[in-house]
Amino acid sequence: MTTLLEKQTDAVSAKAVRFAGERLVVELSDGRELSVPYKKIAWLRWLAKATPKQRANWSLEPGGYAIYWDDLDDGVEICHLLGMESLS
């Protein structure tokens, strides 16, 4: 069974990535921007521990379905970012 969230995330991809302070900001293919406080999210602690130089060395996987940091040998899929619960 396909959920609405799966349908929505399948159609959205990453176009650009940047860091603004302690936030990972992802520009999405549908025009939205997703901003995530990576230091406050347990499953992104590997990104919080990285140096600014390591964080800056990212690439998009084919089709923009994920962001990958080669220096860190880790990445994150856009669908996981979109499916997050609010931190507040």
C-alpha cells in the first residue's frame, strides 16, 4: 500500500544544499526549502561532528533522492528529511 507521504516524497528531489549556522538547508525541486537543525537530531550526529570543510564536500545522488558526504562516508535521503516529526 502506497501512502500519501510516499507519493509526495517520490516526486520531490534535492536541487541544492547549504549550511546556515547550525542548520542544513535543502532546496527542493518543487521550490520549497527544507531547513533542519542537524545538531539536534540524533540520527544526524555524524554530520554535527564533522568539520565545516567535511560538511561542505557534499554531492547529490542521481535524481537528487539523497545527499552524500564522501569524506564522511554517509548521507541522508530526502524522504527521511521530509518525513521527520517536528522537534517542538
